[in-house]
Amino acid sequence: MTTEPLADAASPGDRARIMAWRKTERARLLAARMALAPDVRKEASARIATHLDRIIGDVRGRSVSLYWPFRGEPDLRSWLERITQTGGRGLLPVVTENGHPLTFRPWKEGEPLVKGVWNIPVPATEETGNPDICIAPVVGFDAESYRLGYGGGFFDRTLASLASRPMVIGVGYAMQRIETIHPLAHDIAMDLIVTEI
């Protein structure tokens, strides 16, 4: 449950309060997500994939960035495999350095992976690409399509750095919706959020 609204982030004190609130809310939401039964997450992931197919449509010739599932996130790897089988190009995000934007490396099922930051598998290739569609997992989200992530700022930093903005879709479970993330100046709203419902 969210707390009472926080002040507008006009001062350093307000910003500090919002960041402290986010840390607490992030921990609560992650615990709730991890508590979901594996079969519940699997069914929700399948429904999310169906919604993504309807929203995105034909992927031929388009690059789609996904993510490797981590800490109970929706597992859409089989959906990405279908993307590459139907003429799309799959990309996975890679952390190359703290405080820097993500890079995107091409990958499809069967190609080699290596351990990246937090031991998350990343493509072994050094080749990079730019997504036409970027799918990002959420820790929390609000009605304005702002995404609460893990707190590293990688995703917002990446979107701000791209020469042309891709279609940006946040994905998560409906139970991750909160009243507001109390957006700050650096936060970038998703184009839409997709859940299992």
C-alpha cells in the first residue's frame, strides 16, 4: 500500500524523501513479486506475450529489445524466440559501465551467452544494435506509465541517450501497480504498460 503523497520534488529535501520512499516501496514490491507461485508467473507471462503480439503486430524487419528474466520478472524468452522466427531481430540490454547507458546486443535462441552484471546472461558478441521496440520490466508502475525500476537509472539514462526513441513498453504483473512513483525530472514515462490483464 502506498503512503500519503510526497511533496513535489522541487528541493533536495523533497528528492531525498522520494528516493527513500522508493527504496522502501521497491523492497515491498520485489518481495510480493518473488512470492508469486511459479505457475502464476508462467501463466501471466503467456498472457503478457499475447497482449504484446496484439499491440506490436508485424515484427518483420524490426529490432525488439527484451531482457533476461531476473528476480521473478515475466519470462518472455519464448516470445522473443517467436519474434526472431518471424523476421524480427532480438536484442538484449547490456550494462557496460555504472552510470552509463545500456547497450543492446543482438541475440537469438542457441547463440552463446556470457555472464554479465549481477550474473545475468548477455550475448557474447560485441556487435550492437538499436531497438525499434524496447520492452522493459517494471518493479512498479503507475497510471501515467511511469516505471519504478531497480534504482540504478540505467533505463532512463539509455532512453535519454538514444538518437531516436523506440516504442517503449513496460511489462509487469497487475499487482505491481501503485498510485504514483512520484516522478522526478529524470524519469521518462513508458509509451504504455502491459500486464496479464
